[in-house]
Amino acid sequence: MRLSDFDFDLPKELIAQEPSDLRDHSNLLIPSPIKSQIVKFYNLPDYLVAGDLLVFNNSRVINAKLILKKNNKEININLNRPIGDNRWLGFARPSRKLDEGEEFSFGKHKLKIKRKLEFGEIEIKFYLEGISLFDFLDQYGLVPLPQYIKRSKIRKEDVDRYQNVYSQPKGSVAAATAGLHFSSELMEKIIAKNIDMVFVTLHVGAGTFLPVKTENIADHKMHSEWCEVPKETADKINKAKKDGRRVIVVGTTAMRTLESCSENKVVFAGSKETSIFITPGYKFQVADVLITNFHLPKSTLFMLVCAFAGYEEMKNIYKYAIDNKMRFFSYGDAMMIERKTSK
């Protein structure tokens, strides 16, 4: 398929700039060929049944945005992923103002621009004294909101709301946004309905926002991210599949993790780097249902949902969402879609 096949017109006013007043008060689209419904996300338990198994990505967002000052000008750095001992790849805007070998100080700590790569990517080496990198970022970094959320300054509420309530291991530089709708209270209601929850980890990289630039999508090179499936998670998913119970995946990052760590429809425990690129024609092994936000036109994430629920079906669902002024992207609304099975 061609990149242009995944394009659609999205009014700018539908790009959510603020989260809903409360986490679980965002909208949730329940598509149906007969009559789709838009409900509040806190109604999700009404669409779950006892025995369902929900799978979440529990990676925690780090303060991956740094501001460098040079000649009274600011240069924004968004870290992407670690490549060694206190060495990270990141993206600089504008990168042309940086030179290889330059150093920048943060108190008694410093970082050096080791290499400048293509498309604004850079390699950074951190020199820290008596502090871990994540503690350094807690002190000097900022919440890495996506560029389409326009802020002159990060707000206090973003620190809380651009983070999932169940997140634990630090490592993501962007939120696994399908989980942003879940409040602690909602999760308790789901558990009370005899619905189990398990967790995987995928540390989301900044590459999730990189555009696809090849018209032939098969030529696109997917970014790499670290993921892990604990043994307890693999065992519970495999048991649910054997019992014929639904596996409901929360978010495309959890989906990519499961598909990267499965073989012959069996999930295996372990960790790995994954650069899996899921497009229409892909045969899914694990999930029966996907809960996800509405994604960018021509993005790898939109391609994934088209592969999962059907290309024409997703085009129609997105049109319905736009016609009904649902909110898009990280702080936007969500949908609950079923895997399309071949007849």
C-alpha cells in the first residue's frame, strides 16, 4: 500500500490541547456497523465481561525534554533512547545551532554533543556527579509533550496528566496515551467485575512521532524500542487464549510488545529490542480487542489500527469520529475496536 492511502483530512481544532477535566471523563467510541456509540470512558466496564484480560504498557515517562542555551538562544532537546553508559540519542531543534564537541552545564553536571546525525538527530554523553540520569532529568528536564500540543510553558497539570496512574519502570520519552484515560477508581471497578489486568513494558521512543517519508510504506524503516513481557503476564495471556477468553490490549505500544514476543499465537516471556512495523495484511497473534486513541494521518500507528480492524472499517470509523468532533491524539478521546477476522 502507499503512504497516501493512510491520509485523511483532520480539522486542527480537533487536535486536543488539554486533557479532559478528569481522566476517565474523556469520550470512548464503541464502533458498530449497525449503530456506533460515543460514551464516557468511565462506562468502559459496561463493555467488558467477567474473564476478560486487559494488557497495559506500564512504562513511565521521564522528563526527556532539555533546554540548552547558546548565545541567548534556546535549543530544545528531546531524548529518544539510550545507546550506552549515559549516552543517548535525541532530536535537537534547531540542530544547526549545535556543534559536535560542544558542552553544556547544568549545575555541577554537564552534557556533550558527541555527534550530529541526520534529520536533527544527535548523540549526547552525560557527565554526572553523584546522581543517576533519571534523577538528573527529574531535576533539570521537562515533560516531553508532543509538538502538536502547543505550550509556551509546561503546566503543572501536565506533569500528572501526561503519565499513566499505573506506570512504574522509567524509560519512555512519550506517553503510552491509551492508558491516560484510566483512573485508579476506574481500574478498581474493572477488577471488581472479575476482570484481570497484566502489564508489559515498552519504553516509547521519540521515533513514534517521526513521519513516514517513503510513498511505498514497505520502504519505511521503523524505529527500535526496548520491550519486556514478564513470565506472569505471558502465562496469564496464554491461559486466557486457551480458555477462549478475550485479550483486550490497551494501546499500540502494548500491542507491538505482544506481537514482538509471540510465536504461533503463544506469548513468551523475556526482553528484546523491537522494530516491528505492522501494516494491513499482518496476521495478529494475541489481541481480540484494542483500546487506543485516534492517531495522526499517514502515521505508523494509523497503519497498525487499519491492520487490526480493517482498512475500510477504520477509514469509516475515523470519519465518524471527525464528524462527531471527537478529540484526537495524546490528550484526545479513545475507541474500542475488535480484530477483523478473515471470513
